[in-house]
Amino acid sequence: MSVIRTFVSHHGGDYEERVAPILRLVAPLGVRPWIDKVDLGDRVGLPLAGQIEEAIFRGPCTSMSLFLSKHSVTRKWVEREVELALQRLGDNFRVLPIFLDPPDEIDLPPTFRRLLDQKPLWLEPFKDPRFIEKYAQSVWAADGLTGTSEEVTLYLGHRNPSWTVEVPAQYSHAPTLDLRLNLTGDRNYSPADTEWKTIEDGLKKIDEHLKCLKRINVCGFAPLGVGTLIGKIWDRGTGVQIFSDNFFNHIHQTWTTDGKDFLLADSWSPDVANESQLVKMSRPATARHNAMLMAFLPAGRDIEYMAHIERWVSERGASTLIQKVILPAHVANPEQAQQLVRECVGTVRFVKRHCQEIKLIEIISGYQLALAPLISYHLKNCGPLHFYDEVKITHEYRLAAVIS
């Protein structure tokens, strides 16, 4: 099963001011569009009619988002796309009419009337305050993702420069939502300060609708803060399990919240000196500090990271104790992956238990994206915690998630 996608049928003159703003609003909910000027980018020279027909009948889309306006209904290409969609109706394919202008102000040609004669529900963004949620849910449902679904895969491609999506084989059976805010991002892309709330609000809306989830698979290449937000949003009380894959390093290990002995994290201590303990941390010296910044850094790169962190803390001017936590440079197998999650959680729980004067813990990390949702998932009762995300170009840090 591929990423859930919707074929966007529209008049080019409507795109920049009317269609694109809607697509930006539904992007955090996993509505990924199929757009001719992007998806046909490598097929220049081939007949357009045949490419459109292939996209609708044999492409990745399970719905058509038909943006209807006074102008779009006069365009031959939009009408042709509707004719093709009418042929596919009933074949696990939906047409989602979206009126950009009031329906009674649009003179519909016969092809469009044939579609509406089937009395489909339609959407009116200019008058429905819940339009965004309804639109996203309709796109999901066309691919079988509904309020009763028990599993979903979340693709995080915020730093993927490619329009294409790779989903690990072990997760590809589940409906997949592409959660990128910007579908043409690059490897240096980091959300702006205001966009973290947009990402979090999108995840909350997904959670509100997908109430029966038992399993969430996380994959992709994104800022660590995005993964952190996933772990924050899904409540352990629902029993949902999060599976995260370290697949951009081509190490197909599944890191999961599922573990009967996870409470062993409470026994972690910096005073235990044995080779089986993966995470190393000195005992904190907390005198005269009420805040601690815990820096989770991979062995061998900790000096490089610390230079950036210390500069940022100095420029911020806050009186903060920096506590370095050293992680192994490599994880050899799934068992070590699980142990690493437990020990990372254990370090924070240790500080909460033994450093009563510390009221706020801030976290900056250099660990793999696969760890982020799992660690925040298991620390939701350890607040207040502030998770920061690194801006790759400037080596500054933005507040990505707050657990109170």
C-alpha cells in the first residue's frame, strides 16, 4: 500500500491564490496531492492526455479533489479529468467536489452535472468551518483509513529533497500519511518557530479522528522534534504502540514502545559501571540550579555537538546546568535498540528522582530520529520537559515540544 494521495483537478489560474493555500492547510494532516506540473516533471515529451489517464486509472491516487470554480468548469482538461473519474467511480475511487465559488453561481456543463446527479456530498471551504478536517478525512477514507482503523504508518519527509516516498517494506501494508509541510523540502529544512504548532495541531487532529489505533509506524527523514511530537501526542493510556524504523541508515531495526520490562528504566543509574550499560552519564552536580539541559550525544561526535550547544546557551543568557549524556555511536541489533530506549528514558527519570531542585529539564539530542517518538512517549509523566530541535544550517535550537 502506497502513501495516500489525491489527484488535484483544478484550473491553473485558481492554483496560487485558491487551491495551494488549501493544500498547505491539509498537508499537516497527511493529504498529499498529485499535481501534474510536479508529478509529470520527468515525463516531458509524452502525450499529456495519456499521462493524465494513467494517473487516474493506474496511478497512486484513490481520490480526485475536484476544485470547482466559475473558471475551472470551462476548461477542457478539467472536464476530461472528470470524464475519466466518472469511469472509475465504484472502483475504490472517489471524487471529492470542492466548490471554490458558491454552487448556485457556477454554470455547470453536462459532464459536471452528470457527476453531481449522483448526489455526492460536496465541500464548501468558504462557508464550512470544519472544511479542513472533513476534506482530510475524505481523502483518508478513500484509501481505507477511517475512524475504526487500527494501524497507520506516518511518513516524515521534512528533510527529504525528493518528491518520491520510500516506505520500509515492513510498514507498507498499512495506510500511510505523508506529513510533510512542504513537499519540496530539502536536507536543511527545519520548521520555523511558528510551524511547530502547525505540526502539533495536525497530529492532534489525526489523533482525534483515528481513535481505534493500536499501532503507529514511524519512518522517514525529518527534524528530531517532529518525531518527539508524535510521542507526545499519542497517549499511552490508549494502549497504542509506536514502531519506529532506523531506515535511512539502512539498518532495518524496529524500535518500539512494546516491552514488558520497560519499567527497568527506573533502575538506571550513572553509578552502575558495567559493560552492558549503553548510556554513560556522570552524576549531576545541581547546586544553585533549577534548570538542567540534558544533551544526548553520540560517542565520537559529542565534542562537536557540545561546542554548538555551549555557544547557544551562552548567547541565550540563561543560567542552565548542562548535563552531557553519551550514547553509543552504533547500535548492533534490535535488542540493543530496545535497551537504548530504556536507558535514555532512565537518565531523565533518574534526574527527576535524585535532583529535586531541578524544576525544568531541557533536552537537546543527537540521537537517531527513530528514538525521538519512543523517548517522548515514555516521558509524558516526567514534565516539565522542553525538547529542542537543531537548525542544521545555523546550529541554533528551536523549541519543538513542551511536556508539562
